[in-house]
Amino acid sequence: MKRTAFVPCLVVVLLGVFVSAQTPAAQTQDALAMLRAALGGDAGLSAVQTIRARGTIDRDVHKTSRCPPSRSCLAHFELAVALPDRFVRTVRSAGGTGHGWSIDEWGNPNSFTWPQRGEVLLTSGGGEGDTRTSVTGFNGETPIPAPTWYEIKEHPEYVAPRLDNAHARLAEFLLPLIGTMPASYPVVARSEAYAITFSAVGGREWRLELDPVTHLPARLAWTYALPPTPPGAGAVLVNTARMSWDDVSPLPRAAWSRPAPAPAKPPAMGIDLSDFRVVGGLRWPHRLITYRDGSLVEDMTVTRFDVNDKLSDKVFRK
């Protein structure tokens, strides 16, 4: 009788050990499988070759700006992806920026400027009536917009960070849509029960949390890296406004630069995804609300997704 009781107990113990040993791999496989099944299935997701998204961005989420009735405060965005190695994101809005063309070498580490986003800012007009257009992306191994002669000659160190940041912007867009990245920017996935962490080169990570009921993506979170110390940072700033060129030119370039900004904490970013609708047999979010360090900063509405439409080469020549 004792021997009979011993056998079932041994089976239960061995089964528990087997299940425990299989849990980590099974969780990753199941989380990815749940996500991709909820989005539309492996066959449909694997067939995606191009994506085009258009819509609006409300950055005056706290309604504090004084927007003239003559123009809209909403920015308009367009994203285009041609897998595996072409991507561009363009945002247009009314300005009042006072800039003509900028990569913002000296931007505040807590801002959304280069090198956190790697965007190039283009403006036209002036004052309150100008038009602000920010562009980021890549065409193969070339950043979009393509490096200018000034960048190539004076700041070749800009090119690699711009390309890396454009790849990161693609990941923020693509991971909630298809749960993976192309071979041009591979990621490694590991997960808990209802969350997947995607890791890429350079230490970048994104955590995608799933709705436990629908298994659709609910939130994407990541942390921006702090910008590198700018060239010549920390030097005493020389006031050259009252100096002639003969006096200025012999000075080391570091003496022209601004002091280094104070160390800052990397901003913690999060996007809440909702309003899922069927597009080409796939379920994609049409509302994306962005938070920075817990504060609401951006409300994006996708008005149109186009899947597998032919995209002209001109789309990726900015």
C-alpha cells in the first residue's frame, strides 16, 4: 500500500520539476505568441512590408497655450516604413520657433531634441506665423535628412547618433504593431507573464505590457539615454560679441562653446495604446498618449493606416 502511494507522489514531484524548468522559455514564447495572435496572427504580421500612418498630435494637452483662432494648435504627422531598412517620421506644426535650420547640438538633456530623438528641425517664415517641420528617419545606412556638407566636414560625429536614434524611433512605432523588428535593427525579447522586454544594441530597452484579457499591447515604456557631453563643454564661455574676428579666431573652439549642462536624470517615457481597429486584417492602435516622467506630454491620434501600399522612393528622400 505504501509503495502504491509513493509512485503518484514521485510523478507529481517530477512533473513539477519539469514544468519549473520549462517556465522561462514558455513564458517568452507564450507572451509573444499571445501578442501576435491578438494583433492578427503570424501569417498576417509576417506579410507586412510597408506601413504608412497619418494623424494629429496634440502637444497642448494641458490647454495652456494661447493659440490664435486663425490657425490650429494641432501638429500633423506622417510615418512611413518600408521593411527592412527604410523609415521616416515627419511632424509639421505652426511655429513661432525663431529658428531656420537646426540639429540642436546644445539642447537641454531633458528636452525632446537631439540627440534624444535625432530630429532635424526645418522652419520657414518667421515669428508666430512660421511653419515648423521636424524630420527623423533612415534610408538604408543614411540618416534622413541626409547629412549636409557641414555635418560631414565639421561634425561627422553627428551621423552615427542620428542613425541610431532613428532606429530607436522605428522601434517605438513598430514593436506595438507587429511585436518584432527587421534584421536591420534586431531586438532580443524576454518576458514575464504579460510583459515583454525588447533589447537592442547599445543598451536600449523597451518594455511592452499586454492587456491580460485581450493580450493587445497596453503600454510601451523606455528610458532615453542622456546626451553625450558636447565638444568643449565645461570651458569658460568667452563673450565674443565685442571682439573682432582677429581676436576670436586664435581662441580654441572650446572657448566659443557653452558650458556643459548640469547632469540630469534620464527621462522615463511611456505610451498608452488604445482604440484598436482592424486594418488589413490586423488590429492596430489609433490612440497613443505619451507620458514623460509620469506627466502627460502628447496625445496622438492616428486617422489613417495604409498597409502594403507601394511607397515611392521620394518618400525617403528628405
